[in-house]
Amino acid sequence: MAQFLRLPPPYSSSCPPSLFHLKFRVPTRIGGTRIANHFPVSFSLRPSSTLATDAAPCNGEAPPIKLASLTALKPYLQSEWRPIISGWLCSAISVYSLSRIVPLAGKLSSVMATENLMSLRNDGLILGVLVLTRIVANYLQQAFLWEAALNCVYKVRVFVFNRVLQRDLGFFEGEKGILPGDVAYRITAEAEDIADATIVPSTLQLSAMATQMLVISPVLSLISALVIPSMALIIGCLGEKLRTISNKAQLSTAAMSAYLNEVLPSILFVKANNAESSERIRFQLLASADFSACLKKKQMKVLIPQTVQMMFFGVLFVFGTSSFVVSSGKFNFSAMVSFITSLVLLIDPIQGVGKAYNELKQGEPAIERLFNLTLFKSQVLEKPDAVDLASISGEVEVCGLSFTYGDSITPVLDGLDLHINAGETIALVGPSGGGKTTLVKLLLRLYEPLSGSILIDGYDIRNIQLESLRRHVGLVSQDTVLFSGTIAENIGYRDLISGINMDRVKLAAQIANAEEFIRSLPDQYQTTVGPRGSNFSGGQKQRLAIARALYQNPSILILDEATSALDSRSEFLVRQALQRLLRNRTVLVIAHRLETVQMAERIFMLNDGKLQQLSHSDLLDGKHGSLATALLV
């Protein structure tokens, strides 16, 4: 389970991931009304991406993929060699059948002229068998190749998602963090383009029909081939243009997806602020930009196959030339029928090549954006000889800890020193932005400090395995995180893969004062919590979060105030559960309320990167008396 749930820490280099900053031209009027009258804000689409096109990659970020060919897909295609070879064998059978159909069709034209019924019956029966064989072979060919393509999509999605989980936290946080909706769009919608890009066109049929024509008449084959170079040149130029247009279309669709992922979960806030009109205009702007980009892509996709239709003009030219050749006695009518049949059948594989090239150029930007999620150098590295601590007492020591986000000059933490005894409860107070949450992230080793160290039971956390560290350090956040699934799955989240212990789940729920409302539900522990726990109240969600921490049973607990914005009864039940949770553990409380601070044995104020110890009386007396109202309530 560890390899599935372990998340190597966040982005902490001085240079954030590179981003796309795109501005789309959008209409100034919708439905005859100026947009500015309703939404007087300049709006630009800025879907973030790790694919840098102009700037050099920064430290910690690998250079972006440039796919002149689909080399990134090579290992996945190689792993699907069985269905690919099976597909090509079926293609060879189909082409062989077709190569026999062509001369037989020419022969039938001569047989019908002689009215030889026996030969007509025999040749017709053979022709029927060949046609049936070709139909079955074509079906199996497509079935095998699509199996290979969709298996590639599955493997790529799993690989990319695993790498996304390993990305540094800074990749997702901050002003330049990538939007979750953009990542979701890449892994879902853009991954599907891989399937189209990996379906190999029937070049066997193309080569077989060309060979057939060459055998029948080298002169007419040469005349027919005069059309191909011009078509190849046109398709090549249009294909590169399609690649650029497809990239813009995918970015616009990703921006719209990211917007919906942001707005829809916040629909209560939107309605409470009468912002429906504003959000409707914002979405119209995004949808309009996406419409323009996607329309250009579709127009280009339609144009490329139509250039292949130029082959029909070549067919007409060959008809005229062949009529002249037949009249001069160069070869008989049967040979001419075979040649024309080969030429007509050649159009389909040429169109297939054009379509495949079309899909390839459309899919390349998607593949680039998808695989660029996987290119990074983590700033938080686990040493090969890192230790796995079976158990700890919970002593924590912070020594000279300093930290700065990104390129900021002002340190968030500046030479911080703190010692927490095993089993002690420490309260951390201070203004917003003072560094409290940053200290928590450093303790979980989600970022690397600029200097200093954090010791747990005398071990530098850089010498402890990440999975082991986070197994012994639990977090109960103010913003409760619940996943879609059952109550039991959320409480036993730690053992979701290896197997949840229901006895521990029930015990944790009982201690967390959650058993009462769980028992009142029809499905009890198998009740679905809904997206982000939408089926439960704030107090119920907090108690489930506490039960999850109890199930994990960490030696060190980080508690981000869990009683804010709760009604009095819910607050009482949650606070009672917290008191049980604090027993026999080292606890670091990020406190926002006086009641929580009073549960701590020692109190520290963190402000401007500096730590100052306070007494309980300091919160209400003297120069720190304002803390009771300004910082804690």
C-alpha cells in the first residue's frame, strides 16, 4: 500500500514550474449586448502547464518533451507487441485476399464476355470467399490494433497519475500552481488522443496495390504516381499547421475544464453572492474561445483528407490514358479492368495514411502535455539508506530552521528553534501568514528547508523514509478532506489497499463521538459520504476526520483548529473527541480559539518567522492581551 499512497513532497526550488500564459481573443458582444456592461474585467485564459516553449527550464524541472516522433510511446507500444503483430498478420491476410480479388475481377470481365457459365460460377465462388476472408481479416485487424492502443492509454494514464502524485507540493500550490482541472483534462481527455495516434495505417495494402499496378503496367503506374508527391507535400504542410491549431484547442478546452472544476464545487458561494450572471459571462468567454479554437481544428481536419480526393482526378486521367493504350493494342481489356480496380483500391489506403497523419499531428500536442507532467526532479529526495522507524516516542526538535517560498527574499521562517517533549501538547498561535502552516509542511517533509533541521527521536527527518515519517505523523485539518466512498473507507483510509480493519474503524468512531450518528444511518459504516463529504454536516465531517486520525494512531499529531464554525453541540462533541485524541501523543496545535489553546501545556507565538514563548496569562494580560480577540477568536 505504501507505494500507492506515499506522496513525495512538494516543490521547493527557487524557480516554479514553467507555465503557459495564453490570451484568447473573445467577442466583445454576446447576444447583441456588450460583455463589459455585465463583466467589466479583462479576462485571460491561463491554463498552466509544465510544457515550456520559449523559456529554459528552471532548476528542479526537467526540460519539456519535444516530440518530433512518438518516442515517448515506444516502450508502451513494445509492451503490446502481441496484439500489434496479430493485427499486422490479419492485415497481411486482408491484403493478400485483395491482391487475389483484383486480377480475378479483371478475369471475370472476360469470362462474362465469353458467357462461360462454369468458369463464371467457379470464379464467382472464389471471389466470394476472398471477399469474406478480407472482411473478417479487416475486423480482426482493427480489433487487435485497438486493443493495443487502448492498453497503451491505460498504462500511460496509470504512469502519469503516479508521477503526478510524486510531484512536489509547490507544483500544485501558490499563484503559479497548476490547476487540478487542467491535470484531470490531460489524464482523461488528452490521453484518449494516444489511441488514435498509435493506430497504424494499412501500409501493407498501399504497397500491395502499388505493386499490383506496377506488374500490370509500369507506364500507367508511373503516370498515376505523379499525383502522389504533390499530395504528400500538401498533407505535410497542412499537418504541421494542424499540430499548432490542435495545441491551442487543447489548451482552451483544458482552461474550460479547470474553470468548471473550480466553480461548480463553489456553487453555494456563487449563488450567495448573486454571481450567476458574472460566472455565466466568464464561461461564455471560455466557451467562445474554445469554440473558435476547436472549429479551426475541425476545419483543418476536414481539409487534409479532402486533398487525398485529388487522387480521383488522377483516376480520370488514367482512364483517358488507358483508353488510348487499349486502342493501340498494348494490353487487353481484362488487364485494364485489373489496373483500374487496383488504382481505385489504392485510394482507400492513401486516405488511411492521410487520416493517420491527421490524427498523429492532432495527438502530438496532447502527448507532449501529458508526458510533461512526468518530467521533474524532486526537491525532496529519500536517501537510499533512510531508516524505517517501527515506533517512536514522539520527541521533536527544530534546530535553526529557515525557509523561503520561491524567489521571495523575506524568509517565512528565520532560524527557528523549538523542542517538544514526547507526549507534550504545544499550541502555536500567530497572525495569518506568520509561518504556522509552513512549519507543519516542513515537519511532514513536504518541502525542504533552506537551512536547519528537524529531529524526531534524535533522527534527522531527512534520514527517515518518507512513508515511515508520515506514518508516525498524523494531520487533522480545519478543512476536512473526505473522499467519495463509504464511511468505513474514509476512516480506514490508511489501509484502503491492504485491507481495512473494521474493529479498529468502529473503535476509532466510538472514541471520536461519531458512532452515534453513524449508527442512525441506514447503511451505517457502508454509507456513502458523497463528494467531499457533502452528505454530512460540518461537525460530522470533523468527527470522521478525528476518527481517521485515531485509526492511523500516530505518535505525533498535527491539529489545525477543528472546532471553528461549528454549532455549540457539534463543537462540544468534537472538542471531547479531541481531548481523547491528544492522550499519549505529541501534539502540535495550530490554534485559532482560546478554548483550544488552553488545552496546551506550552504556547508559542510565531510571527515574522520568529518564535516567542507565551504563558497562558500572557494571552489575556499585558502587551499580549489583544491576542485573545485578534488572533484566537
